[in-house]
Amino acid sequence: MLNTIRHGDAALPPLVIVHGLYGQARNWTRIAKDLSDIRHVIAVDQRNHGASFRADSHSYEDMAGDLAEVIESLDQPADVVGHSMGGKAAMLLALTRGDLVRRLVSADMAPVAYDHDHQSGYIDAMRAVDLSTVTKRSDAAKQLAEHVDDPTLQGFFTQSLDVAEKRWLLNLDVLARDMPKILGWPEIEAQFEGPTLFLSGAQSDYVTREMRDAIRALFPRARFAKIAGAGHWLHAEKPDEFAATLRAFLTAEG
């Protein structure tokens, strides 16, 4: 089963948080702690990420199955929040195992295929790091800077570096091979009838108005909200606003 980090009283209703590509559960610690007074928060490391197992496949069917296993172990349905790749995994879970999901939040992600070629470039940048010379994360960040301009992304990537063991916690080979699946979206004819929030960064173009018909075809109770001043990494850029929006949605009646 996936590695999990848990916050809050296990007697509270469960909330499963699913990180995006290159992320891990501990990236969500602040959000998890903010919501731990109203939910038993279970942040997962997805397959091929963090402390979870490495696998030779990285499809959304795989990821949705992994999440189902986590929720089944809780013996009750859960609210599910997924960001980016994790949003697609959470959406497919809701569409295929709606019995396991109470409320769904997709953070800056729509159920559509994307064409973001730069993702493979990030893997190439991580592969290019000479781990034999790395004694601290800043060493790796300096090498990443030769290929990745954004210091925030450099720091984000190095969070998935095991400096002592000189290895990435990401299964870069499988992620690179299955990148078309990660950027894509499986064809599915189903609907999730539960409350669903598509929460986006106002400065991001991952969820557009043109996508709303496709979204509502799968999620008829979809609602849409944006966080001002935030881009794709809305939970990290505006954590207080993100947590407050989740709290309002998770505690709303109906």
C-alpha cells in the first residue's frame, strides 16, 4: 500500500490528499495541519514517488487503484483532494469507485489531455545531476540551475533527493517512459454524482472555461473557484487561501 503521513484525530472524517508529479506527501504538511481540526488527514506518497513503492507502470488506472486501497483500509468513504497529476488520479478514482469518495477537489487540473513537453525536460535535468558530488541539497540545486531557471522548482525537485543514499526518490525512468499517460487522460464513460470543486490558480491556464463542458459531462455537480494571485502551485503559493477554501467546501451542507 502507498506510504502515508497522517494528521489529526483518526475519529474525524477522513481526507485523502494526493500530490502531483514529482511531489510527495510531506509537501502538503502545512495544508494537512491546517485542516486537521476538522478531518483525519491522510497525505499519500504516490507510486514511484517519495517513500512509496516503485512500480513498472504509472497510469491513472494504477494510481486510482492505489488510492482505492488506501481508502478501503479506512473502512469508510473519504473526501479526496488531488493536485495536478494527483487531481487526475483522484478524478478517475471518483469516476470508477464513487462509493469511496464523499467530496472531491481537483486542484488546478481538468480531465483532459495536456501538451506540456517541458515535463520531460525536468526529468532530463534531474538525470543530469552528478549525485556522486552531492553532499547537500544545495549542491544538487546548483546543478539543476544549469537546466531549470526557476529557483522554486530547483528547491521543489531537491526535496525528492535522498542525499545520504545519493538517489532520487522518484522513479525517473518509469515516469519518463509513461509521460504520455501522465499528460493524457483515459477515455471513460461515467459520472461522479458527489459534490466536486475545481479549484484553480487565477494565473494558471490548466483549467479554462472551454473545458467546463467536458468537466460537467463527468462531474455534473462541479463548482469552480479561483485563488487570486496564484498559479499552478496554488497550495504552495497561497496556502492560507487554499486551506480556507477547502475548509468551506468540505464543511458546506449538501
